[in-house]
Amino acid sequence: MFTARENVQFKSTQKECNRHALTDAITDCAIYMLDPAGTIINWNNGAQQIKQCTAKDVIGQNFRIFYTPEDQRQGEPERALAIATKEGKYEAVSWRMRKDGSKFLANITIDPFYDSNGKLVGFAKITSDFTERKRTEEQLAQAQKMETVGQLSGGIAHDFNNLLTVIIGNADLLSEHLQSNPELKQLCDTILSAGERGAEVTQRLLAFSRRQTLQPAVIDCHKLVDNMRVILGRTLSEDIDIKITADPNLTKAFADPSQLESAILSLALNARDAMPVGGHLTITISNASLDKCYQDDHPGVRPGDYVLIAVTDDGEGMSPEIRQRVFEPFFTTKEIGKGSGLGLSMVYGFIKQSNGHVAIYSEPGLGTTVRLYLPAAIPTQGEQPETKPRVDLTALRGSETILVAEDDPFVRGHAVASLESFGYRVITAVDGRDALAKLNQNPQIDILFSDVVMPGSLSGWELAEQAQKRKSGLKILLTSGYPMETLAIRTRHNPNVTILNKPYRKVELGRRIRQTLDIPSGDYLGIGVPIDSTAATALST
């Protein structure tokens, strides 16, 4: 039997154990305690998952280690505790740091705790990751903004078209009656010409607002684009090289062919303006499949099979701020009088009205890729649809260690989640220097999966070379949102390394990782050394 004192101690211990069990069961929030000075005194499983730190890493350290260097210099950690003490609670949404140096948007609550005598004994801190929610809110807000602007543009275009009908019609009739008066007829013809230009503007507004009349048909996109080669050559300057490539097993698309030609021509003209001293324009046509995971990241996209037309230039590229607004009507970076700002908005509206999807990938100095996803044509009754072989997901599993080097937190998170679902152990890095440091710390790494274009002094190619010098036989797989032609022109690269094109699906990533790992060491000789035909075939499939 317990004494009264032992019974109290037992109940207190049991209560403490129950509290720890409860907090450890919560994995979507970081819940931990601080002493009055801000030192971490306990750590739950959610904190380990969000912050990427174990209890051993952080207990005994001040919680300011999770603040950005700028916030630390400004005294934000101390300010947070002071507010919590004074007001009884501190709440904020701010950027915080993970163990690997990456940032995440955190929703933070700090509550002070007092003993029975009213003395401050510490703080309870709850942190949840708001990054994904914030990104979803921004995407939804942008989609709603585009929808609102589209409705406004469509209404204006409709009403303006009625006015233009009267203006053009009367100017046309008046011109016929002024044949004997050349001076007045010239004025009338000027009005007529201006009205027709106005009609072109309203047509583009209708395209953006998805209210134009479309005549969709089954299209062989490769044939359509190839037939445009002559007009593209005449439209673009002679110092721009045009290259068109297509998947030999290309599926047919379902869209309005004349509007598709206009969209491609508009993209080509934009590419020309981005390459004032010449360059390369690459148009690639391939089959694509967008799944539920892609839909989660791009609200409004319908999962299914598509034909992808990617138009790439190696021009000036765009900043993130410009890239976010390029599809808005009347937005342009050109000089006054040099552009209407309706070209890309027309493309956007046409693709959306065709139940497709449009995406843009661009970085300053590395050119731009605009991807047009057109819905694949449904086979008619007389045609037999191709049966796709079922993917054996068990064959893609593994237990090796993968170093993922990717600066974009959303792309990095997708890659990590996909690879971990196949059973791999994943270590992350935010740039080339970080990746080399992680490689030194983790000699068990079997393969490097890296983006080609990353901030800092090391590109993916250079990272791969240095990584293999440090660890002989390290397998390499690179990825990029740019096609190989652009990378070959604008970056230092090695033709023997296979590129996994972005955006990639989970199965594509798993298959390419598995193929790279399974190449025998004798066949895979690494960066700068050709691989034999067997290995090359395995990587290209």
C-alpha cells in the first residue's frame, strides 16, 4: 500500500506521463515547454517532424535557434516572451527555421505558466506549419482574381463590341458614299481601321474571359506545329534558331486548331522580344498525365491525360513578381506603344476555355518555358484506346539513402514525400554548398538527386562533379524545368547525365531513381564518362 505522500507522487507521475503521451500523439503541431529564460525543456514528436530536430538536438538550447538571423538580431524571441508574460498570450504568423536551414511559415502561440504563488515557471509553445495553407490561399486568391478580371473583361468586351459594330458599320457605309471626296474618304477609312483594331482587342479580351466561340476538333499537334515552321521563320528574326521535337507515340488533342495556332504564334512573338540579339526557340510536344497530386498543387486543374506543348526560349527570363502577373490582361513589361499586354492573357483564356492547363517556368537569365496542356482526344468508337501497363509500385521501392538538393521548398517537399513513400531514407539540402556539407556528414548516401538551376555558386552539374570527386561511385540524377536544349545552350552541362523533366509525377521519380540505382557500377562511370548503351537505354525509358 502507498503512503499518502507516495500516493500523491504516484498520481503526479501518472498525470505527467499521460500529458507526455498526449502531446507525443500530436504530430501536426510542435508542442514544447520553455523555462522562464526561453530554454527548451521538452520536445514532442510533432516538433521533431516540423522542425526536423530530435529532442537530443534541442533540449537545453534557447528557442531563439528557430528564428531567422534577422529576427534574432532584432530581438524577436525575447519580445515574444515579454508579450506573453505581459498580456497572457503571444500569437503570430512568421517565418521560422528548420534544422537544415530552410524556412517555413509558422503559426505560433506562446502561453505563460505560473505556480500556485503566482511565480512564472515557464512557457508552453505551440507551432504549426502554415506554409502549405498559405500557398493554397495565395493560389485560390490568384484564381479568384483572374476569374473576376475575366468576368469584367468579358462584360466590357461584349458591350464594346456592340459599339464597335455601330462604328465600323457606319464608317463602312459612309466610306462607300464618299468615293468622290478622297479627303473625307481617307478620314472615314482611318475610323474604320481604328475600329477594326479595337475589334481585335475585344476579341482577345473575349479569349481571356473564355467567352469566344471555339470550334474544337481532334488535332495532330505535331503536324500543326510543324506546318507553322514557315510562318514562324518569317515572323521571327533570322538570328533565332527554331527547333521542333515531338514524341513519336504522340496522342491527339482536342482543341480549336486556329486558336491553338494563334496561341503558339503569340508565344513565339513573346520569345522573340525576350531574345533581342537572337537565340533559340524550342517547341516540344509530348504526352502528359496530370494526377490528383498535381491538382492539389494547382487548384482548377482536371486530372487526366493531356498533350503538352512546351514553348521555350533562352532569353532574358522573368522575375517571380513578373511571372505571377504575366497572364493578366493589359499587363506588359514592354515600352508604351510596343505591346498591348493581351498576348499571354489570350493564351491563358483559350487554354482554360479548352479545359486545359497553362503553366510558366522562368528565371532571370535562363529564359522562359510556357507549357500548354491540351486535353487528349477521346478515342472514337472505331478506335481502340491504348492500354497502359500497370505500374508495379513494389518494384520501385528501396531502402537506400538519397540526398535531395532543391531550393524550392514546395518541390523539395514533394520529392521527399514521394521518395519516403517508396521506403527510401531522404536527406535534404537547399543548395549546392549545403549538399556537399550533407554529403560529408552522411557517407552512407547512395544517390544525389539535384535540381540543375540553384542559387549560389554551384549549379547542379558542378555539384554532381564535386560530389563524385568526394565519393567515388555516387549515383547522380538531375532534374530541371528547362528542356535539355536550353540547358545545353545556357549552362555548363554533361550530355551523359539524364535529366528528369519537371513537373514529374511520383511514379516517374520512383522509376528513374530505381533505374539509376540499379545500373551496375561497371556500367555507371559517373559524370564526364560515357555509359554504355545498356545503361543509356535503361535511363532513357
